[in-house]
Amino acid sequence: MQSCDLIVVGAGPAGMAAAIRSAELGMTTVILDEQEGPGGQIYRAVSSVPKRRAEILGKDYLAGSELTDTLANSGARHLNQATVWRIEADGTVAWSKDGAGRCMRGKCVVIATGALERPMPIPGWTLPGVMTAGAAQILLKQSGVTPQQAVIAGAGPLLYLLAQQLVRAGQPPLALVETRAPGALALAARHLAGALRGWRYLVKGSGMLAEIRRAGVPRYTGGTALQVEGDEAAQAFIFEHRGRRRRVECRHVLLHQGVVPNIQATRALGVEHVWDPAQRCFTPRLDPWGRTSNPAIYVAGDGGGIGGAHAAEHAGRLAALSVGLALGALPQADFDRESQTLRAALQRELAIRPFLDALYAPMPEILRPADDTVVCRCEEVTAGDIRRYSSAGCIGPNQTKAFGRCGMGPCQGRYCGLTVTEILANANGMAHQDTGYYRIRMPLKPVTLGEMAAMVSVLEGQDA
Ligand SMILES: Cc1cc2nc3c(=O)[nH]c(=O)nc-3n(C[C@H](O)[C@H](O)[C@H](O)COP(=O)(O)OP(=O)(O)OC[C@H]3O[C@@H](n4cnc5c(N)ncnc54)[C@H](O)[C@@H]3O)c2cc1C
């Protein structure tokens, strides 16, 4: 089997920064990503974006081309359209590309697989025409497609960004319904000192809101009792606002309730995880350089805790430095000096997070939805079903699989895992940490028998 010093999984800001720094240190480096080009979620398709689309997506998006260009000239080997489906504790990574399986062993692995959008189960969220705000952004970045007659609903800065981009694309949303609770600003104000250190983000946010306002998009804050109405597809978005029930006819509903770390790979590896009460999600337990409880496996970027693209870059470089120290590519004194500067920069980036976490805290009705709301979309398990499992003695998400196949569909729990933890923790009066999460199994992504059969040739030493 081929081997190298470092395998990086994910070519977003964290993975690109890790691979670039690793290659600079002279380590043999391979970076894998399932997308057509590097960039991750924020800079998706930035190397090939047409001019008009670039104008819509804005200058923060275009700034990503600096990283993608540096990666291209770094000496790290970038394999695109490579879907990783297995990572082993000894650093062996398996992926599919061009219809064939491949595998390689890294002395160390940096998992930089980013974030997923938090599940937002509301009545009607499984209807055609309903998707996440991030999914709508992927359509826009990748293909220049914009949803028409859309309502955007939920919480978090990504909502404003998407609304702004739809305005620029000539398809302003019909309404922006924010679920931020009326008291959230007062709670968030306790973290104002940190927020002021991240004043650039505040300025950017108010600029986006001003552009949305100028475009005449109706904005409602404090929306509750959210619901999508429709028989065959979404026809209207219904919500309560200041005691009044409102109904907006629409063809698309774009839901978003913040992002959470994508922990599928680290869970499958069995490394330690902890519950983060501020971001209401599990994160892998990491040392200051991103190393997990397995010394060969690192996590960088949003996959280790939500911090945004700039924080992800710093975390990627820190992980590469730590790998460099471990593999003898970097003297201790250089490591100390560089990592100190990077850690200070990372702390500056993260200073605004407690403010944002408090301001855009997920609403209780999506954390613990009403009984008849579908939670596990793949197996059609409702919130009421999970509460019934709890009454019958079910204490953790893994057991819900035995009770009703919850989490056993093709999404492998990505869409329902956190909701199941929240409902069970609440119903059983247990801590989230003790309630736990699904036991995730490899393969992380679907793989065909043909791809696995073709893998034999690589094991015999052919080119990856
Ligand atoms: C849908 C979505 C849209 C977002 N849009 C924005 C935005 O416009 N602006 C903004 O500021 N923030 C955005 N964010 C937040 C933003 O993604 C992060 O703050 C930042 O990009 C994190 O960088 P990262 O390197 O940790 O992860 P990411 O940028 O998410 O990169 C992770 C990479 O890992 C790859 N990957 C994951 N699993 C596998 C696998 N099994 N095999 C191979 N490759 C894999 C993905 O294809 C992706 O390229 C978005 C988040 C999401 C979920």
C-alpha cells in the first residue's frame, strides 16, 4: 500500500491550510475532497466561478482563490472528486474516485470535513421545495441556480448572507423569518467584549441587513410555530409573529438553524467526544493543536467546533505544525514560536463566538419538536415515536435503532442525530453527554461493490 506523511481529508479552508503548511515543511502530503475543486463550503467552486456569479457571491467568497492558488502550487497532492468512506486508527484512508476504490496510509491524518447544518425539523420540512439554506447556496455556488419565490427561515448569519446573495441574483426572498427570541440580544450582550473584538463581523452583518432592507424584503424577528403547508410540495410558509398568525405563499422554503461539526468520521473512529452546551452539539476532544485521543488523528476547522473560515485556516496550520513536530520535520523552537502566534490569532477569531452562539441559539421547538413532526426522514420516525421509545426504557440514540430503525437510513443519522439526543435527554431527564450519540459505522459514504473490487489493484501498489 502506498504511504505518505500526512493525509488531509477535506479541502476547505482548514484542510487547504493544513496541506499547504505540511508541504512547506517538506512532508509528503495528500489532500482528498469529494468536490470538483478545492474550496470547501465557503469557497465552493471558487477556481471556476463565472464573473456574474462571482459578483453575486461577493468579495469574501472570491478571497478564497488565494488559498486555492497557493494549494495548487504547494507541492501537496490534491485529489478531487475523491469521496472518503473509511479512516482507520492507524492512518489508513480509503476513498472512491472515478468508479474505483483507493487506499493509502498516512503517518498522520487531519480530518477537515467541516460542518453540517443543524437539523431543523418542523411540520412540512420533508415536502419537495423545502431545503436548507446551505443547500440553496450550494446550488448557487456550483451551478448558478437560485430558488424562486422562496421564504428564508431560521437563525444565524448564513441567513443574511443567502438573502443578500438572492437579492443580488435578482430573486429576492419573499420574506426573511428569524427565529431569534426577543430576549436573545440581552443574553448575547453579556458577551459584548468578545463581540467588539470581532467588530468586523458586526459591521459586515449590519451591511448585509441594510442591503436586504433596501431591497424591500419583509423581515420578521421572533417567529415561532413554524410550519410548511402543502400537499405535493411546499405552497406556503406559516408562522406566528407578535401574536399574529402569518401565511406567506411560496414555492421554496430555505431553512437554517446554524451549523454543527460534522463528526461522522471521528465518531466512527471511536475517539472521545464532549457535549458543547454553548453550541449545543458534540465535538471531538482535541488538544490545543487539534490532536484527538488517537495521536495519529487530528481534526481542524469546523469539524472540531464551529469557528468560521478564518479560524479554520489557523486550526489547519496548527495541526500541520503539530504533525511536523511529531514527524521530525520541524524543530521544537520553531514549533513553539509559530504555534504561539497562530494560537493567538485563533483566539482573536473565536472571540465573537460566545456572542453569536447566544444571539442565534437554536429555538426550543426545533430542538425538541412536537410529537407528530418527522425527525428521522429516512425511516420516517417522528418525535412522538422517540418519546414512546423513551417511555419503554430507551436511554440513548443508539438504542432507537433497535426500537424503530431511527438513524439507520442512507443519511446515517446526519439529519436526525442531534434531534434524537435532544429529545431523549429531555424525556429521560439525563445530561446530553450521558445520552450520547449514534455509534457511526464505516463506510462513511455509500460505496459500491465494484469500487471495492477495483481497490485490490491499489493495494498491490498501483498509482493512487
Ligand atoms: C452548506 C454550508 C454552506 C456554508 N456557506 C458559508 C458561506 O457562504 N460563508 C461562510 O462564511 N461560511 C459558510 N459556511 C460555514 C463554513 O463552511 C465554515 O465556517 C468554513 O468553511 C469551515 O471550513 P472547514 O475547512 O472547516 O470546512 P469546509 O469548508 O466545510 O470543508 C470541508 C470539506 O470536506 C469535504 N468532505 C466532507 N466529507 C468528506 C468525505 N467523506 N470525503 C471527501 N471530502 C469530504 C467537503 O466536500 C468540503 O469541501 C457554510 C457551511 C455549510 C455547512
